[in-house]
Amino acid sequence: MTAAVVPFSPRLVRQSAALGIDAVAQKVDENLLELKKHSGTLTETINRVTKVLNIGGSGAPSSGGQTFDLGDVVYETSGAAEQWRAERTCDFTAATAPSLGIVFAGLAAVTGGGPGIFRVRAGGTPHAADGTEIARITVFAFGFALVTYRSTAPNPGAVALLKLTGQATAGQTASIKGVSITVR
């Protein structure tokens, strides 16, 4: 498992190499303006970004799956120990492959320079920071910034909890909101 802040698809990397940095920056600006033009609530914007991230790339999930929208609630953690923040019930049997595609998007921040760590876990005990880690997002941003993660993880093959946990450096606070997790 790898930690990532912004994963790029191989297609984007090839296009970037061919276009040069100025053209890539212009394309990113155009895409952000398009998102802004059509943006609604924070949740709608995050869901749109998640759909963009689902296209192509290593670890991209197949079509279908379950998306868990944790809403615009701000989940904060302020301790060196990992803390439970939210959970949903997920039917992992719906994915027939031995591996799951995981797509995570949200807005995260940390005070004092970080790092803050947010994990997605499968299984475990209700309201506890346990279960199998299937995604890890490390945050260093002082103000809220978009964080994304896309990869694969072993499929638990059962109905189980899908959890969000958080951890901060002692004396600091890590926050995340607008969380969307897609499992395929």
C-alpha cells in the first residue's frame, strides 16, 4: 500500500510530458474553472472530482461499486493516537474480484505543519480505530486542500464496516471534510 496526496494517471503523465509545464498548467486552470462554473455544494464538487479520478490510471476501479458520501461534516482529530471518526456498512461481496478499487477524495488540513494521517479501514469493531487499513492519506496542508487517493486493496468478501480514522502529531489538529469513498 502506498500513501498519496494526488495520484496521476499514466495518460495524464504522458500528456504532461508531451505538452510541457505551461500547457499543463493552462489545462489544469481550465478544468478548475469548469468545475467552479458547475459547482454546487461541497459534496457535489467532491463527487465530480471523484468521477474525474475514476478515469484511467493504475489501480483504477472498474465500473459500478458503492460510493459513501460522509457529507460536509468536519472530522477532526487532535492526538498522536489513531482515532475513529466515521463508519458505514459496506457490502464487499458486491465486488466479485479478489481486489477492490478504492477512490478517496476530500478536503483536509492540519495545524502546525503536520503531518495528519487519515485512514480508510475495512472490518473491525463499531466505533473503534481498528480493521484492515485499505487506504492512507497523509496531509501537510495548513488550509483545507483537496486530497485524493486511488489504489487497490484485498477484498474482505463480506458485509463489514468501512471506517474513516484520523491521527495528528501531538499538539496539532488534523481535519477533513467533504469525504467521498468509492469501493468497487
